Amino acid sequence: NKQVILKHHVSGFPKETDFELRTSSINSKVPEGSNGVLLQSLYLSVDPYMRLRMRRMEDPGHYFTSFTPGSVIDGGGVGRVLDSRDPNFKKGDLVRGMIGWEEYTLVTAPETLYKIEHNDVPISYYTGILSAVGLTAYVGFFEVCSPKKGEYVFVSAASGAVGHLVGQFAKLAGCYVVGSAGSKEKVDLLKDKLGFDEAFNYKEEEDLNATLKRFFPEGIDIYFENVGGKMLDAVLLNMRTHGRISVCGMISLYNSDQPEGPKNIMSLVYKRIRMEGFMVRDYYSFYPKYFDWVLPYIREGKVIYIEDIVEGLESCPDALIGLFKGRNIGKQVIRVAYE
Ligand code: NDP
């Protein structure tokens, strides 16, 4: 059983040497006395928050449970049941949930697994648009921002897993949407394929405040925040009165031990802005409503879902590091085995 281990807690930019590939043996049956489920891993989700789990629990501002050095990394994924002592799962079932970065994984808390019911979409979608990633885009936009037709929406990390969905959801809501991303290829994708009204490469803009004034001469009603840092500061100067900022994440701060807050925070007062953070885990009860809403759009091709699938468990560390270099386009997924 090939496994990816975190060697030690990490500060600063993560490196491949922070991880180790190990091979261990695993029983082909769930041990007696356990109510666990044994899975073959098929697809693994690679997500920015995993970097936060590489920090020490004692680090200031810690929220997520840290990975234990020397242990297998875990995260979202899709697997096939090989053996089960839980009556809700049987051999051959496809499931999504928290699974190990390993070829075979014994899930000892089967209540965290969900059976995959729909079989007319690729099952890798259950690591992204049909998992917490898609739900994040849905609740972070509709529930947190209460969008109205015709409003001006700005999305950062717009070609990423969450961002490319938020932009398309905002178009479905009748908004005007601009996205920022880190390369020409990504900008072209947003404009030419995903229906964004405008997009720009933030790495080529010297003065983000001026850039946003150019794209939003009348100001921004809704900002979907994925990156933090300089972008948030520029956005704060360009919000409209009574604008909303949905704080989904701030990836530009994840490798910093002492991240700095925004300088233009007083704009919240002057412009009566509502800035609200959210955690998708508080919204899991929205899954049925979200699935009913999004599945027809996927089937009709009205929401385009982009995956960046890399082969092989050993690619996991490099793919995780790649998120912080902007290498992924769309959702970063690892294919461990074919269905
Ligand atoms: P993405 O697929 O968007 O991947 C990360 C992207 O972020 C990169 O491709 C890169 O794109 C961009 N990026 C990386 N470093 C920086 C930087 N220093 N400054 C600006 N942009 C950077 O990841 P996700 O869609 O999975 O996650 C997006 C955000 O949503 C993250 O902040 C994540 O933590 C958050 N999140 C929050 C959840 C919640 O419950 N609140 C749930 C899920 C995700 P580029 O080329 O544009 O630079």
C-alpha cells in the first residue's frame, strides 16, 4: 500500500522534502471488531486548506486539526468499497468522504462517508463540483452575498476550483462578472469559455487599485475573496456603498507565519460594507438543495466544470505545492486508480 506521509510540520513555502512516499502492508479485509470500511482510493482532492493543516497546532490563529508528522495525509476523495463491516456500505459501492493519501484506506468513521448516487457524471466530480468545493461556491455566493440581478461581481483566483464556479453561478444570477487570475491562459479561459464578462492577469498589473477602477468604474457590489493580501486592499477602495465581501479564503497568506491584515479596512465603515467569512462545513445541510440546483446545469452544459487531473499518488505533494504557484487550472485532482 503506497502512502504519502507528512514528515514534519512546515513553516514557509512547502517543499517536496516535507513529504515522504512510503509503502506498507494492509489487510484485504476490515479487521474483526471494527465497523470500518476498506476503500480503494480512486481520486484524491488537493486543496489549499491542507497547507494550513501542515502547521503546528500551537501556531497562532490555528483552526484546522494539524496533520500528525509521520502519519498518512488525509483529505477529500472518492473510493470504491472493497470490504465493509458497516451495514450502510457494501463491496463495490462508490463513496466520497475523507480518505487517506494512500492506495487503500481503512475508514474507521464510516459516518463521514457518503454513497455516490448519480452515475451519469464522471465520479471525479465528487471531489469538486459535487463535493465541498462546489458547495463552497454555491453557499459562499448565494447565501453569504444575496446577489441581485445586474450587480457587479469580482472574483479572485477565478480560474481555480471554487472561483471558476462562482463566476459561472454569478452569471446565472444575472450579474456582471470580472475575474482575476495569474496567467494569460487562465484569463483567456475565463473570458472565452466560462462566460466571464472580463478578466485580467493580476501579476501584470502594477497598481491593482487603478486596475479595479478600470474594470469597475461604478464600483464593486460583491467581492468573492479567495486570496487576501494586496488584492483585498485594492478591492476595499473600490467597493460600492452597502457592498458585500464573502471571505472564502486568503491563499496569499497561507505560507506566512504572521500574515498582515488589510490597510484599507476603514472602508468597511465609510461604505457600510458587510464582510462575512464562512466555513462550508456549517452548510452541509444544503447539499441536497445544491445538488438539485447544479446537476441540471452540469447535464445541460450550462455550468462548465474544469478539472486538472494528475496521475498517480506520488504526484500529490507536487500538486499541493503547485496550488501555491498557480499551476493548476480548475480543480486539482489526483487519479490514483481508474474506476
Ligand atoms: P484553487 O483551485 O483556486 O487553487 C489555488 C489558486 O490560488 C492557484 O491556482 C493560484 O491561481 C491562486 N494563488 C495561489 N497563491 C496565490 C497568491 N499568493 N496570491 C494570489 N493568488 C494565489 O483553490 P480552491 O478553489 O480550492 O480554493 C480557493 C480558496 O477557497 C482558497 O482560499 C481556499 O482556502 C478557499 N476555500 C474555503 C472554503 C471554506 O469553507 N471557506 C472551502 C474551500 C476552499 P492564480 O494563477 O490565479 O494565482
